[in-house]
Amino acid sequence: MRDDEDDGRDRGPHNDRPTRPNFPNRYAPDGPPARPILWYAAFLLLGVALGGIGIAAGTYVVSRLRAERGGLDPNAQLRTTTPAAAPDAEEAQRETVFEKVRPSVVNVDVVMVKQGRWDEAPSELQTSGGSGFVWDESGRVVTNYHVVAEVRKRQGTELRVVLADRTAYTAALIGVAPDNDLAVLQISAPKEKLKPIQVGTSDDLKVGRTVYAIGNPFGLSLSMTTGIISSLNRIIEAPSGVKIPKAIQTDAAINPGNSGGPLLDKTGRLIGVNTSIATPNGGNVGIGFAIPVDTVNRVVTELIQSGRSLRPDLGVKLYDERQLRRARYDHGVMIDRVVLNGPADAAGLKGCAYSPRGVVTQAGDLIVAINGEPIDNVEDYERVVRGLPVGGEAKVKIVRFPTKEMELTVTVGGV
């Protein structure tokens, strides 16, 4: 029979699609049925229980260890405080001085102003700073020249004065005296905010007396230190290299940032302006210096009047002191040369005579006194001359070679 012939047997419904082989189901489990989910729940609950027991045990052990260490008491209360004792006389004096002078002391900052985008406010970066104090009710502030010198040399910098109540004002520089390391600023602050400092004198100061310094060391505003006057009539160097005579030496702590701040006596009077320290490492070692208040008063007044201060000068250059002593002149200062048409030249004082090879052929006039004050060395000369009034007259006693004593009147010049 051909394959396409029907043999007559009933084969049931016919499906023309080919029959798929009956492969085993690879996803059907071959082993016993899976554990019921109840087992998993039981294991989970057991784990939680064991964890809780572990935490409780750990907490108990820690608490026991703490208890054995001692010192802990969950019922501890605040201690009862003891009232402060009344201040003694020295403490009361310090408190009085601080409260009295505090409103007069200011921060003086040099800031760099940077303009950002057109829609941004300018930003400020402080580049240096120091201290100062209110001089008068017109808004004038006194500080050191070296505190504000940068603003004269660096473009884009401005001065800011911050009062004791932390209000800040832009300041204008109205006068500087580099030879005395002093400067006067001007701010536009309400009169009720300006508390001028009380001004004392230098002539009545004594070594050993109590002094106070108030300023902003390292930017720490309104810091007060105390000490004594360690010495008087020191000579220090100004930023210009010129000597400043009659400086006050103190052991009151003066650090960077104190410059320009007031040195005060026990009543709160200004007796000096803190300006420098002697130190091997940059920090305070108990040797600080202040410009004497008599110098401050004179120079500041001149700066307010004209914007500049003239340094008293006789118009002479002095011979080297060490060489003079080697030449057996045991006291006095010798004139090396006189400034042409200067005060000394006009008065008839003479300097040394030199050969074409630069050898001294005749000694110059030896100054031994000015206005009756003995001049033994260069320090004496600087101290006395710096105290002379510009335009005034000075009686200069000299010894002209070889032994002729004379007294000449010199009209004091100013430089």
C-alpha cells in the first residue's frame, strides 16, 4: 500500500502539525519536595533571638566593666558654685583702666579690595593690621606709620578702622611721620562713637611704675597686658632708619598687632605708643618699646595742622664715634661736615678739613653741650636735638681745635 493511501482505520482527530518529542522537564525537581517556608521562618526567629541575647550580654558586660572602673554616677548633680571674692586694689585698678580706655582703642587694618563680576559685591582681603586709638572727636585716629605704610606702596589697598563696638569705617591717611613711626587717619564716625584717649606727659615718668598695653595682638581685639616701665630714654630705630630718642622700655607683653596701640599709666592716661620689640624669635620676650607721649603729642599736632612733621635738624653730619674715641676724644660728638647754607653753616660751625686723598688734616668742631645739656655721645646728641623746636634757637657749646671753647646760637632747621 502506498504511503498516501488510507487503510480505513480510524485514527481520531488529525493534526497536520508535527508531534514534539516528549523530553523530560528540566525545571521539574528530581528530588523530594522543598522544605516548607515555616522552616525558614523558624531559623530567622532563632537568629533574631540569639542576636538579642548577644546584645543584652554585651551591654551587661560593658556596664559591669564601667561599674568596676568607678567614678560614674548616673545621679550626679551640678556642683554648688562659690561666689568670686572682691577684687583687690590692683585688680580693681586694671578693671577700671580697661573699661575707661576700651572705647578709645581701635583695629587698624590694611585690606585689598577686589572687584568681581559686575553683579558681585567687591571682596576684601586683610593684608596687614595693627592697633590705634581715637585722638579727638573729629574722627582722627593715631597709629604707627609702619602699620599703614603698605597702603602707600600697594595699589588696590584701603584702610579700615574698627571701633571697640566692632563697627568698621573706611579711613583716609591725612599725614605720616616715618622718622617718628607715626601716622594720623581720618574716619567719618558719629560723634557719640568717638571716645578720645586722655593724653599724659613723658617728663614725669619713672622706672618701675605700672603700665598697661591695650591692642590687637595677632588680631585678638582689645587684649590687655600689664607690666612696668623697665627703662627710659632708650633710642630705637624708625622705619626710615632715623633714631627715635627718649623711647620707653617696658616688659608689658607686646606682640605683632600691638603696634600703634596705647601704652597707659595706672590712671589710663596715654604715655606712649607701642611700636616695636627686641626679640630673637619674633615673639615677646619682655622687651618692648613705645614712642614717648610728648613726641606723639607734638608730631600728631603737626600732622593735623599741615599733613607733615618736620624733624629738628642742625644741618651737620657727625664723625664716626668709634674712630673719634680711638683718636682719644673721650666725650662729645665731632662735626664731620656741615650742610651748605644749613643752620650750622649759617651759625659758623665747622666740620673736618680733608686732604685731596681724604685724610683728615684738621679736626672739626667738637659739640659738648646743647642748651646746657651735656653731649657725651651720639645718643645724647640725637635725644637733645630731637627735642628742639623747629624754628627755635639752640645754644651749642663747642671746642674748636685745638682747645678753644665757644658757644654759638643755631636756628633749628627741619627736615
